[in-house]
Amino acid sequence: MSVSIRQTTPYEGQKPGTSGLRKKVSVFQQPNYLENFVQSIFDSLEGFQGQTLVLGGDGRYFNREAIQVILKMAAANGFGRVLVGQGGILSTPAVSCIIRKYRAFGGIVLSASHNPGGPSEDFGIKYNISAGGPAPEAVTEAIHARSQVISQYKILEAADLDLDQIGATRLGAMAVEVIDPVADYAELMGRLFDFEKIRALFAGGFRMRFDAMHAVTGPYATRILEDLLGAPKGTVIHGTPLPDFGGGHPDPNLVHAHDLVAEMFGANAPDFGAASDGDGDRNMILGRGFYVTPSDSLAVLAANATLAPGYAAGLKGIARSMPTSQAPDRVARALGLPCFETPTGWKFFGNLLDAGMATFCGEESFGTGSDHVREKDGLWAVLMWLNLLAELKRPVDGIVRAHWARYGRNYYSRHDYEGVDSRAAEGLMAHLRAHLAVWSGQSLNGFTVAQADDFAYTDPVDGSISRKQGIRVIFTDGSRIVYRLSGTGTEGATLRVYIERFEADPARHDQDPQTALAGLITLAGQLAEIEHRTGRSAPTVIT
Ligand code: G1P
Ligand code: ZN
């Protein structure tokens, strides 16, 4: 086996975001496209000679081909060892767990998260650092800069490896270990949660449905829920990862997890329902005929955290992204914990977790997690819920209603306007910015504005400042309207409007959120002139 140095020319636009480089499969299939990007990653890192790299993906179309290329390039570039998931499979939280456990130099995750997969759909590649989390901006910028001037890459001339046999092999001087993708992650979960109690719950006839959406959590959920915790066979549905996710959209929300939602809201529904996304970092939680918003889920889990063995000593703090509802803040206040409000994106939690300032964190976009890894973690949230259900012995809706009765309910909804003309969207945001000072202190449709600003965040650990993170209109009763443009969309712009209102009175906790929020929803449309500026009279997605 010999190392080849192949000549290449740059591709424009190899600019990774915090969730990596995401493009159509056909883009990745262009000659040297993947190779250029992988070499740019390696060229941007220092000190990995002889070190360990973790490698795996969510099983989507092009996963296996990409892994073979990356293995040969890692060998040619001097990595000492690669830990690769069997069949090329590793969930995003599992990669984070394995990097940390084996003190690896870093990891590469192949995924486009919740975007559809298949020959005409999306592929993605993301680099994670030794702490287990996504590469910080300085690293992703270096990778991008390198990709724009790259002229050659190194690859080992070797036959493809068998990724399906667990065991050790070599590629030139580099050791390759095909590992069980689930074992290390399952072991970590076993330390955080009371598996005995959860086993007893299932043994007592508790019924659950987990929708893996033909994505990466299938093998994880089957092993942990059915094999280790004794949930009946069939608890996990759509459990085989497929290259095209069975034609579905592996995003765990009320729209895309339709089979699960139909069952949970139908006759004879199971006690508990959950789903995860393509790469396993998102989660949706359902009770019988009941949907738990991600914001409420974070608040409930934090309020009851000490029921799980891994958090018995209590939390150090709670962190939530700014648009996430303020329900977790109320729990933090009651428990005397610090509460952090960060910009959107998991990367902003990294410093707080590393510094031991926060233990639980979450986003309204179906992301929940803790300091056990440095990614959000779908199955972690599901197991945390199972641990609570096993301890509290109440139905999901009962737990949430009791939570509202004690802390009050933060009615909450997100309205997305997808595929909006980019210039119209920018104009709408500029219009809002221009009016912030005007609206401050005013009464608008009966809501008095306490504060209106463009959210800026100073990281309490490194002092860095992130500006323009979303427009907040905060009212004197704590209600809020938040506007921001999506940073992950691929077509046009996506305007996200987040609406929240607090209700203390338990007699008023049973309203439909859209009804409870109607006044604020109307006001949100008026303030931003949404219909006039975008031509849209209604959002495309409401969650
Ligand atoms: C979306 C979510 C955000 C999440 C990100 C990555 O980003 O809103 O909370 O961190 O996906 O999963 P957005 O499209 O809003 O920029
Ligand atoms: Zn994801």
C-alpha cells in the first residue's frame, strides 16, 4: 500500500457552518469534492500524528463511500488509529461520547441531520474536536480558507475495508477498529439512568412507541429499549437505518413523525411516545394524546433531575437558547440555580458545560442534553423521561400539568415562514431593527413593551460577544415575540417567529396554544408587516 499525492483544484463554497458542510449528494459526488474538504480539515488541524479519529455517520446515501475515502485519507495523513462504527453507523451523540471516552483527537460525523437523504437529497460532513463538540468557528473558518486554495490531497492506495465485521484491522500504518456503534453509548446511559427501575416499569406493562424514522437511532433504541430495558419487541418502529430514510423526512416533529403522532393521538395509544432525527441528536416527547413542547420538556426534566442517578447531586445550572420559552428559568429560580440565555445553536452551550456552569441545556427546536456529551442527545432525553416516569408513576400529561400548576404555564409556539424571498426577509428584519426604539415603552394592542432589542450575548467564560442574534420584543407581563432568520435553510430565507405568554392560573392551563397566543400572534404579524413584506398570509409550519 502506498500513499498517493493527488493534484486537485478548489471548489467554491466549501464553507462549513456549525453543523458542518451540507450539500446535495450530487455535489459531494463531484470528482475530489469530498477529498478536498477532508484534506482541508486535516490541513487545519495540528498534532494529530499517531492520534485517534472517530468516524461514523447516520447511514444516509453516500455514507459508506465517504467512509472508505476518509479512512484511506486518514491513514495517508498520519492518524494512528480510527474508530469506525460498524456498517459506518454512529449517531452524533455517540461520536461525542466515544471521542471523550477514548480521548480521541477528534471525530468526523457524516450526516445532514434532519434533512432528507437519498441520491437526490442531502449529505453532510462535520468535524468535532477533542472535547466532543462541533468545531468552533475559528476551526471551521480555517477549513473553509484552506478549501479555497487546496492543490493536492493525500490518500492511501488500498482496497476498501469490510465495515460490517467488528474487529481490528490495518490500513498501512494506521490501526482501524470497527466498533459496535451502540456499546459505549449504552454504557454511558446505563451510568446516568436507573435501568433497573425502567426495566421494572416495562415489566409492569408500560407501553411505549419510539419512532427511529429509518435513521440512525434505530440500532441504539432497539438495543437500549428492547434488549437492555425489556420493552416489548416492536416498541421501536422504523428501526432499520435506510439510505433514503424510507423516503421520509427524519425530523421529529408533529408534521414529519406522522405515524407516531397518529398512534399517540389515536384510540388505545401507548403511555409514552418519542422520536429522534437523522443523526440522533433531536427528540420529540409525547404522552397519550399529549404533546410536550421541547421548552416544557427541558423545564420538567430540570425540575426532576435528581430522580436520575447521574444527576442525583443536583444541577449546576440550566442553559437555554434565547428563543426557547422561559419555562426553564422558572425552575432555575425555584431551585436557586443560575440560568443562561444563549444565542441559537448548540455551540453556545459548550463553554458553559466545559466550565461546569450548566448541567442541562436545551433549545425549542427539539434539542435537549446535558454535560454527559457535547452534543444534544435525543435518546438521552427519552431515557431521562423514562427515568422520571418510572419514579413518578404518573402519565406524561399528569407530570406536565402538575409542573404547570406549580410553576405556571408558558404558552409557546413557533411560526416558520419557509422559502421566503431573501431580500424581503432581510428588509423585514431591518424594518424591525429600525423600530425597536420607537416601540419601547409603548402600548401595542394592549400589550405594553418593556424592552425591545436585538439580542447580543457575552459569553461568560471567554468574554466573546455575539451580536444580532434575534429581535426580542418583551412585554411587561413577561410575554415575548422573537424574530430571527434561520441559519440552516437551503432555499431562500426562513423567517422564524417565536411567541410566548405566561399564564399562572391553573384554571386557564387547558387552552389551545394558538388560541391562548392569538393576540400576540396578530401583533407579531403587524409589527413585522409579515403579509405585506413576504406575501404570506400564514406560516408554512407551526410547532
Ligand atoms: C435550527 C434550530 C436551532 C438548531 C439548529 C441546528 O437552526 O432553530 O435551534 O440549533 O437548527 O440543529 P435555524 O435554522 O433556526 O438557524
Ligand atoms: Zn440532528
